[in-house]
Amino acid sequence: MLEAWNQGCAKDEDAVLLIAGTGKPEYEAKLKAKAAMNVRFLGGQEDVRPVYRASDLTAVPSLVEEVFGLIPIEAVACGTLPLVSDSGFLPEIIGEKNIQLIHRRGDVKGLQQQIEKCLRDDNDELSRELRNCCKKKFSKELGLRSYQDTLTTLLYIVTGK
């Protein structure tokens, strides 16, 4: 993320990269040393909703296989457009219709171009469509039904009933 930012948006006086979360102190120090002047490290956040709402985009440039991804769903719920890598389940969250929000894992130049394009474009319609898509895919009712089906299957495996 920092590489992509430093190659493009670091030069834009109006752009600010917010990084929420914590890591090992030596890793954080290494990142801060690489960061441009318009990068803000927020540390751990008890409530990330204000960070999402203050942001135009949320980037999830995962290099590892993601089993699921709460960050893009949280971003969408807060009205923020998520950009994700093609790692694991992340593309499933975004959906095939929104391929422009997915970049190849490790493709720094692609992520940089994706960020710049999304910051230039009006993404209101895309955000609404993505939010509606996520509401359908990840509704509470659908989640509860899936959970109930899983428990029923487990009960059958354990008891034979």
C-alpha cells in the first residue's frame, strides 16, 4: 500500500492516506520511515466507522489468501468504496460486476492506478450498487439460515438424526 501511495498519491496535496491498526513496534517504525508526509498512522481504533466514513476509499491489498474479509464489508456498510486484491474470498465480496475494484495480488502499479482512478471518478452509483449487492449476499437472515443449516448438518453427523 505504501509503495503504491508513494508512487502516485503522495504527490497530491489534497490526498491523505489513513492507516488504522497496530503491529509490532519495529514493523510500524519501518513503515513510518517509508511513509510520505501525507500519511497518517491512527493506531488501533475501538470504532472504525468514523475512519471509513471519513475516507473516499478503503484499500485491502492483501498478499495472503483471505478466508473472508470483514474490512471490505465494513467499508461498504459505511459508504466507502473498497479496493481489494484477488486474494482468497475478497473478490467474492466485491462481485464479478465490480471487477474494476479488484487488483492482482502484489501489483503495486495496478493498485496505484486503481486508487488514482477511483479518486478521480464519481463513484456514488458504484457505491450504491455494491452496497445493495452486499446487503443481499451478506444479510443477517441469510447468515442465520446458513448457520442453522451448518448446525443441522453437524447434528446429523454427530447423532445420525
